[in-house]
Amino acid sequence: MDMKTTMKILSMLVILITSGQLTFASETPKVEVKPLAGKNAMLEINDAENATLEITLQNKSGEIVYYSLTEPETEKYQQVYDLSNYKTGTYDLIVTSNNVVTEHQLTIADNQVSLGEKQMTQQPFFSYSDEDDILRIAYLNFPGEKVKLKVYDGNELIYNKALDNSFSVNEGLNLSKLQAGQYEVVLAAGSKKFAYPVTIR
């Protein structure tokens, strides 16, 4: 990677850090999960007005068992989930809003729901230039999770690479050898997956 590209990515990271601090401080809905009686849990989100909430429940195999996309009209969003139809085990409840991902770990067992770890993550920054066919990715890996970069042509995985799991992950991917068409680039960090569509002309 040349010096110019390195400086460009470092500049993007500075912007990400700055905007990330602003987002965490003022614009991010506050997400909490509360266990209730039986196999029930309440998802409570404050400062949710004018935010698009993407709510995903997935098992430890990465299979999505529940998905919802909603735009609350009030500042406080509350939803009670009956989890009695889900198998005993550990799940990740992932709420994405305003480029921030909040992830709660839930365990369903013995007619109750218990809470595990909670993590907040900033979504990665993707930038593609068809002038040089380079896709650039910058990601602040707050939890220090394993990170992988994947490229799909439809449902076919055509590229898979493990990235450095340091705090700041930077990657430049040359897509010049791909044929014209639609592709999906996925950055997988722990149990989270961030997708970015790319059109090659």
C-alpha cells in the first residue's frame, strides 16, 4: 500500500473516530434489554424518534431467527418478545441504528431468559472508486473481534480473507479483475455482518 493510500485511510479513520464520538454522545438511541417472567424479554430503546431500527436475533451458528426493520414515531420504543418458541441456547440480539450496532447476548434456558455481555460497535466505512477499482474499508474494532472480508457474486463466495483484528482495521481490495456485474462485500466481525453492494461496470 503506498503512502498516499495510507494517508487517505488514516484520514478516514480520524473522521470515523470524530463522528463516532459525536454519534455515541448525542444521536445514538440507548438500547437496553430486560428479562421478564418466563421466556420473555423487553427491548427498550430511548431517543429512538426519527431513527431507523434494524433488529436481528441470531443463534450462535449465525442463523437469523428474527428480523425487523422499524421507524419509531415516538422517542421511546418498547417491545416485549416471547422467546418460548426458540430452542434452549445462546443468542445475539443486535440493534443497528445511526451507524452504531448494539449487541446483547441472551441465553434461553430453564423457563427464563438471562443476559450476558453487551457491546457497542461503529459500522465500518466502505468506499469504492471505479477510477482505480479499489474498495477501501476502515473499521474501528472496539471489541477486538476476529474480522473477515468476503466478496459474493450472487450466493457464491468468491473471496474470503481474515483481516488483522487490531483496534483499527484498514484494507484496500483491488476489484479490477472482476467481470461487470453486481457484487456484495461483507465485513464479518464476530457475530456481526456488514454488507456493501458494489457495481462493476
